[in-house]
Amino acid sequence: MPITKSTLHEVRKKALTFLAESFEAFYEYAIAVDQQGVISWISDGYMDFLGLEMSPVGHHITDIIPNSYLPHVVTSGKPVFLDLLYIRSQWVVVSAIPLQDERGNIVGGFAFVAIESASHMKPLLAKYNVLQSQIRDVSRQVPTRNVRYQLSQIAGRSEALRTIKHQIRQAARYDISVLLTGETGTGKELFAHALHDLSERSGKPFISINVAAIPESLIEAEFFGVAPGAYTGAQKEGRPGKFEIAEGGTLFLDEIGDMPLVLQAKLLRALQEREFERIGSNKVQKADVRIVAATSRDLGEMVDEGEFRADLYYRLNGMPIHLPPLRERISDIEMLSERILDECAGRLGLLPKELTSGALDLLCHHDWPGNVRELYNVLERACILSENDNLIDITKIQDLLGPRLSKPRPPVEKVPEKPVMPTPSQPPRPLKTQLQEAEAAAIDEALCHTRGNRSEAARLLGISRAALYEKLKHGRYQKGADADN
């Protein structure tokens, strides 16, 4: 019996219906983002699982899932298949793939998860856990040098942190030296790991060396290695240095400001010529490494004082990235605290921990001279001292922080005293006049901000363009009085 066009159309229709139903059934928990990591679609099932009452479309994925794999997938173009992710107090199996246009350009990412409670996924999770166990057994026998942190694992949603993450993603795209600056405890090594993970060198070693922790007499050997029998007591087979071990990968130089001037010249040569020699050897070896340096000192000031070579400073400063202190990103403290408490409780084998609102408020008013490192230490001690409690209250945090607060605040809430009203030196002006002046100032500011763009100014002020034109017509506004759209 011949197949008619009508029959073929019906078959296609049924096939498409089947595919759509299969997609909804299998990808019950799925989400998609654009090239910037902004959510463009989410399934109803996943919204319910995440406990979202309103659609997160238009928000960055890390605002909803801080440890999402999607930012890394979109940036690197590398998919993630069947990996574990901890969401809402349970492990889920995650797969994430980059989405490409017809030219092969990455335009976004798509991810779907399988919840452990779903019966049809239990066999897969069981097999996956067995594989993970086997991998851990092998890992104990084979030493590895993988990165410990990914950018998606860095908690926070402040504008300052978003700016830093954007700079890290940009720097990872280009094979240039990066200089991370910031106070101690701001997470410079953590960001260095994340940068390496996003770069083309991610499959090669990430080697870290703390310049300040190595005696001056040994630091050259640490960098460049020692040839066999170079001096009395040296190993017969010699010893490779960090440049050699990091071949093809990233060499992280922490506290670079503490490097002796003599070694600075040798490091500069290795960076410029991309070659080095072991101590006691005349054999020149190639150095294909990317340098990421970090310091809490002002290298520019050290250059002016002759404590740091200017040529080395400019060589390291290919892409400068400054990490802000924690007191400048207070809005990140809540997410950071949740991440730290989960990690500490799991590592120490304690009950899950949670901060009371008062305890969190107190953390947000501390000056944090030790930054994220100090926050981690405080919360780790709080976990231990609250061993049998789920809640960590304000009293526990107060005892650990002590009296030093950047914005002094009592540990318990109390009704503020009624403020004393100043006695005016002259009678107040009419309310109508004051409102007109306030309105004029707001319009002037909006027009100045938009450089005279009236449509944009109206949008910022929350009024219609017609209303703005009417006010400009009858009022006295200096800024943008003659501006066009």
C-alpha cells in the first residue's frame, strides 16, 4: 500500500508529539541560559524543585544556583555529563551542554538534572556512585594536580563579585600574565584556580608556590630545580623545579612582593625568554607556563622605593585584577556563610548548621580585617562550639567576634530612642515650594545622567515621556533643557 502525503504528515505529527512528551518527561528538571549566563527558560518541575514562586527568567544563573555548572560550560564550550551537584540539601545528577548557532558560536547553555527520589533514576545514580568510588580508589594511588576551585563554586551575588568573575572569564581567554591584588584573605589563590580551570591550559598542571614561605637560600631551587650532583647533599637524580613541573599549565606565584631582588632578575629572564636552567646545569630548558601572580602589597609603591623591579612588575601586570575586601561586598556574606557552614558541618561530621537572623546581622556589621579567611575561621569555630545544635545564635557569634565592629550595633534589638528635633533658625518654606525644588533636582539629575536623553530620563524617573515633557514645559530645569531624544 503506497504511503500518501496525508499519511506521512500524520506520522510526522505523531512523532513530534511523542518527542515533545518524551522531552517533558525526561527533562522534567531543566534550565537554559544565554551567552551571559542569564536564565532564558526553566521547566515548571525545576521551578517547583527549587522552591521558586516567581520565574527566574532574566536573572543570572548564579543568583538562583550559586554552584551551577552552566557559567563554566558557556565560557569554556566544554560539556559536563553526569556530574554531581548539591542543591537544596540533596545530591542530583547534572548534565550541561553548550548551545551553538549554525556557525558554531556558543549562544548559551542547557542543563538538566535527575532528582534522587525519582525511581527511574535510582539505577543510574547507583552506577554513578560505584564509578565515583572506583575513581576515588584510583585517585588515592595516583597523585594528581587538578584545580580545586571553579568559578561557579565561588559564592556571592554582589556587583563587586560579578565584576571580578567577568574579569576572570575575560583573562582566561587570553594567554597573558595576570596579577591578582587585594588584602590577605580575599581568595586570591581560589580565583587563580578558577582562572586556570577556564583557560586552554586547564588540562595541564596548576602549580602553586608561596614565595613568602620559602627561605631565600632555597627559593631559586624551588623555581628552577637542581641538576644531578649540583652540590654536596643534592639528590643524585636531581630535582625538577616548579617551572618544569608546571610545563604547559599555570604557575601561581603567591606573595610575589616578597621575592628577593636577585631572584626577580632570573624570573624576568624566564618570563621574557621562556627558558631557564636548573641550578648546576648549563642545559637550557623551555618554559611554557602561564604566570598568575598575587600579592597583598602595593607593587607600584615598591617599584618607586626600589624594592621591586619595574620591568618585572610590568611583565606580571599583563591583566591586573583587584579583589575587593569582604567589607565592600557585605551582600555576599549570607551566601558565603551558607556555603562555609555546609562544608564545615560535612567535613567535621556535625549536624547541619544555620545562622539565626541576629547572628547573620552581626556578621554583616563586622569589619573583617581577615576577609573571607576570617569569616571561615569564625564559622568553623561556631560549628564546633554548637556541636549539638542546628542553630548558631547571636551570642555564639558575639563571643567569637569580640567587640570590634565596623558599625557598632547592640547584640539584641531594642526600640531606638526618639530623635531630638533641631530647632530651626528660620521658618520653613511652603511645602509646595520644597516639593517643586525636589522635583526639579530629580529631573535635572536624570537628564544629566542620560546626557539629555529624555526618553531614558523618563524611564529612570518612572514617569511617561509625555509627563516629563509637560514638566519641562512648565518648570525651570537647567540640565538638558534643549535636549532631544
